[in-house]
Amino acid sequence: MAGHGHVAHSPKRHTGLMDWLTTVDHKKIGILYLVAGGFFFLLGGLEAILIRIQLMYPDSHIFIGATFNELTTMHGTTMIFLAAMPVIFALMNAVVPLQIGARDVAFPFLNALGFWFFFMGGLLLNTSWFLGGAPDAGWTAYAPLSSAFSGRGVDFYVLGLQIAGIGTWLGGINFLVTIINMRAPGLTFMRLPMFTWTAFITSVLVLFAFPAITVSLVLLMFDRLFGANFFDASAGGNEVIWEHLFWIFGHPEVYILILPAFGILSEVLPTFSKKRLFGYSAMVFSTVLIGFLGFMVWAHHMFTVGLGPVANAIFGIATMLIAIPTGIKIFNWLFTMWGGQIRFTTAMLYSVGFLPTFVIGGMTGVMLAVPTADYQYHDSYFVVAHFHYVIVGGMVLGLFSGLYYWWPKMFGRMLNETLGKWNFWTFFIGFHLTFFPQHFLGLLGMPRRVFTFQEGMGLDSMNFISSIGAFLMGVGFIIFVWNVIVTNSKKQDAPADPWDARTLEWTIPSPAPEYNFAQTPLVRGLDALWTEKMAGNKKMTPAEPLGEIHMPSASILPFLMSVGLFIAGYGFIYHMYVLVGIGAVITFGCMFARSFKDDPGWHVPLDEIERTEKEARA
Amino acid sequence: MSTEVSTNLPPHPEKATLEGKNKVLGFWLFLGGEVILFGSLFATFIALRSSFGSGPASQELFSLPLTAVATFILLTSSLTSVLGIQAMHRNDLSGVLKWFGITVLFGVAFLGLEIYEFFEYVHEGHTMSSGAFGSAFYTLVGFHGAHVLGGVCWITGLIAKLPKKGLNVVTAPKIYVASLYWHFIDLVWVFIFTVVYLMGKVG
């Protein structure tokens, strides 16, 4: 981990495990998100490989029936909610405050709370494997399958996602306020780095999308635990309500995932092409437009439900419209590279690899947006191929790019480039081997979520290739983990600006000191650091004199509050309302303690700032 | 960013510090998310409001005089919380305590009526399980009631500590966002009164 070189100075500072449990520092919370997200990514990846082992040969009997349903359900749920979201939040935490020249986020305490809620929710969900079986109603948990015909696993799904979702939602509010209120002097909205812009729009989507899943999970919970009839048609309920609410959340969710990847590309491509981003304003407005349209298309997941031709046509056209701002982005990235001095670092490889892959995923997306055609593709492997092309081929490649790019800023060490290239090529080739054949498997009629297929139907060889590809992706990820381990054993010697980059985070030492900026910088143009470089300045112009820096105090309360919800979650699942009471007392008790005892924070003394800055520049 | 306590309050003490500004903006965003939360509950209710199942129909169930009194109480409590904020802007601690104290009492009275109402309904066979209408009714109105309960506990906690802490740039944003929350609860109730009770009575 990124140990800071400070000596313990104030009694407010903890060390070791206690430091990680109590930290409110956005950089450390970013690392916590990354470690937790990486752990869940490993779990979700393992589940994927087990699925591919079962589907490697026709008529296998390794993971069949309920076990296979549990694997697909947990693979989807884990990857979306517990792996993708936290790694995005890891990068947002690590990068956004630095890109806007802030000392911290707007609500450091809330930031920690968001992480611990997410983590405890994910843990709760995954303990279902050991407590009578994981949820098996699909990651979309359609009612009435989930409400009336599934075992206790779905209770874990409901409570786990509810707790994790609240955490994510709090994180969204935190980033919105941070970006609106805490930008450095001169950093107007139209000078914001693109990654921060996408973090901003993603947070807007989090804010307005997550309450919809909160409600859908509440309805499902009430149906399952308290005898409500929301999804029971015999009592006047309506199971389509679940589908609407789930996708009113679920579709913005996929833009929540992909927009930060767009932002990462918009940072990496200009840096390694040594050119400013082509069409910055168009990039900003297309991001906003994608975010807006993302709320207008949820029913394209429900074309075959029977909403009628008018609704299907409207949602189909709205879906196709999204291709326009996305196309603008693709062309702007290509024009950014055009004529640039391109350096193919691992980060750049991942970004460049993103482009054709994501275009394929986008193209199948437009194909799926045609309602009449969708009746053919529906619930087949074509859909599986499509969303893995946009989520893995898009978001995951983007996140890897961002990790290689910002790793030195997060940890003070450069990831190994040779291992990085092995990591990229194995993962990239493995990805296409896995998912490209699945388009054709789908067109040949292979349904998703079915645990086997018969021999001699023309599905054998493509399923085999797909499984080989999955193993290769696994190898790629292991190489990444190995790279992290190797890198972690080296000394922290990354320079402040290893890539000759353009934005504010590269003006401060790697890793960033606890207070980020000794002096708040003055921003004088788009690409703040590059502006100064072009003006021949060695460093940023400070906007304030050097002085003591006020910091928020560490606190164990966020951890305890999430433990309270964790306990209450089990209480609901097992109908042990004493546990619910105990959990509620812990959580609300901590809330009141937090509300009544004001945190005056503490100050980093001037001599310590001067010493830290001198050591970092040495 | 300092947290010194001064006896002279600045003109808008709730937004006088960056922390205060952050808190107020963050709270507005929180309420934005709450709008989606209640919007989803309303949409669900509207879809299921005629599915009475084995329970009584809404036309025979609801008693408008009772809900009218509850509405009057809650709307008045919004007014008293505004008077509390005005007292805060005048740096009048006892005024803040008085008006927010009255707000809390109104909130408790509202909750009392709601609990009484729910008891009556259960006796008449209108329960969570009597039909989809029952499920949607108790979830929507209950969510609102839980919000009122949360607000009552929150504001009670705030004014309990206020005599010791006094009015300053740390406590002012807390009082201000609590009053925003209270207005929001009130606004949601206006929609509940219209969509659940009035529409339930006519058809």
C-alpha cells in the first residue's frame, strides 16, 4: 500500500489496520475501493471461468441446474455492483480532487461511509455462498421468479445490494458537491479535465438512478419478507413494475459505468499523443447528452414484454440517438491521435484497444435497438456478446488504462511496462476470443442462462473457443496481479509527472501528500499544467501563501455504522428482529454521535509541509 | 475553514463557511434523489391503486376529515419551521428553540394521527397483504411516515444540544438543512393527500 513517509505527529493519526478502518483521506479511500473492487473482480472472474468450464463441451455435467443459475447470477451481480462500481469510485477518489486542485472531497466522512456501506453490502451478499446458497434469479432478479419462486439467496441479494447501493449513492452526492464547490481558482467548468467531467455526469446519474433500485429492492423485500403483493398477480400485483423500476435504474447504470472510461480515454489519448484533446467542448456536451439520453431508453430492455409498437418504436429511436454523441466521441479520439507523437505505453495500448472494441459493442447495440430484430436476438448469446463488448471491451479496458496511467500518482511506483504489455495482449486477445464467437452462437439460437447445449448443433467449436478465451483473460488478469505485487516491492521512486502530462494531478509529488496541494494552484487555461509548460513555467502559480492546512479527523464511526447495517441485514434475512434492532441501534447511535460531537479537525503544521515538499522534490 | 465560534452571526450563517455551503448544496442534491425515490413509490402506487384484493375499496376506507386535520397540522409545522429559520437569521436562540419545538410537536401529532389511522385500517381488513393496493398504500404512506419520524428525532436532537452550543456557523447549516428536509416532507404529503386520499375517494 502507499505508505506515507510521515512520522506520527498528532494523536489524531492512526497507523496500521486502524489507519485503514478510520481514514477519511480520499486517496486512501480510493485505495480501499481498488482493493475491495479487485477482490470482487477476482470472485466474479472465477465465477465466469466456472461458467465457461461448464459450457466448454456439449452436455457437460459439472455445474448444472441451480448451481449454474447461482454462478450466472452472482457473476453478473458481482461484476456490476461490486467490481465495476468500486474500481470507478477508486479512480474518482484518487484523481478527481487532485484534478480540481482540492485538498479533499466535500464530505470526507461521508466518503468513508460510502465505501464501508458498499463493502459490507458486498460481503453480506457473498456470504450467501456459505449460508444455504447464493441468489439464483439472475442479476436482474425478475419477479415473480425472484419474489415467489426463489430461496433465501435472493434475500441476500436484496439486503446486500440495498446496503451497497446506499453507499454508492452517498458517494455520488459527495463527488457532485466536490466538483461544484471545491474547484481551484480559475478552474471554470469549461476548463475541467474530461475525467472530472465524466465523474460529474456519472455522479448525476448515480444520484438520480440509484433511488429507483432502492425502491425496487424495497418492494421485493416487502413481498418476500412481509407478505406484500406488489408482484403477485393473483392479488392484483404487477410484475412488470419490477422490470420498469429495475431498468430505470439499470440503464443509467451502464452509462454510470462507461462514462468514466470515456473520461480516462480523454486523458490518456492526449497525453500519449502529445496533443490537446480534439473537440473539448463537443466532448463535454456529448457526455452531458449521453447522460441525459441514458434516462430515456430503459424500455429497450423490455421490447418483448409487450408494451406495444408505439412504446417500442419511441424507445428504439431514443436508443439509436445515443449513437450520435458516442460517435462524436469516437471521432474526436481518433482526431486527437491524428498527427500526434504517439507513445504506446500500456495505458495507451488499453485506450487504443478500447476504440475498435467499443465500436463493435456500440454497433451491436444499434442492432439490438431495432425492436423487430430484437425479438430474434432477445435472451440469446448475441445479447451476452453485446454487453460484454461494451462493458469489458469498453469499461474494463478503460479502467485498466486508467490504472496504468494513474498508478504512480496513487502509489508512487510505476507499474512494470513489460508485464503491462503481456497483461494487455493476453487480456485483449482473450477477450475477443471469448466474446466474438458468442455473437454467432446467439444468432444460431443458443439461449443465455441455459447450462448446456447438445452436440452436433453447430455450437461445439465456438463454445470451446470461447472457453479458451476466458482462460486467456484469466491469465491476463493474473499477470496484472503479478505486476502489482512486483511493483509493490520496489521503492517509491515515481516522479511527479512521469508521462509528461497535462493536468493538475501531475503538478504534485507521487504519491500525493496527505494535504494534496501545499498551496492551492491558480488555473490559467484548459490543461492547467500544459498551459504552464507552454508558458515556460516550471510549476503552477500558487493562489495562496504557504500556511497551515486544515484537515478532517479520522473516525471509526463510518465503519461501525456499516457494521450495524450488516448485522441488521442478517436480522432481516433470518427474520431475527432482535438483530435488526441491535444493528439499528449501532447505526443510528453512531449517526447521533456524529451529529452531536462536532469535528474541529486538525492542522498540518507549516514545518511538516515544508519538510514533506522538500523530501518529495529531492 | 475555521470553526471558531462567534457571537456575531454573519447575514447567512448557513452558507458563511465552505463546509456550510457544501452541506446545503449536498442536501439539495439529497432531496433531488429523494424526489426519484418518492416518484418511484408514487408510480407504483398509481399502478396498483385499484387492486383492492380482499381488502376494502379506497372509497369506503378513507375518511377525509381525519386526513384533512393531519394535512393542516403538517402544513402548519412547515410554517413554524420557517419562523424558526427567521429567528435564526435574527440570532434569536430562544426563538429558534420555540419554533422548532412547536414544529416537532406538530410532527408528533401528525404521527399520532397516522398511527391511529393505520390501526383503524387494519381493523377494517386493509393490510399489507390484503391486496396490491394495501401493499402500495402502506409502503408509500409508511415511507413518508418514517421520514416524518426521522425528522422529529433529528430536529429534537438538534434543539436539545442547541442551548449548549449556541447559534454559530457550525450549528446554523445543521438547522437550515433540517428545515429544508421538513419542507420536503411537507411537499411529499401534499402529493400523498392528492394522489392517495383525494383520488382514492373519487375513483
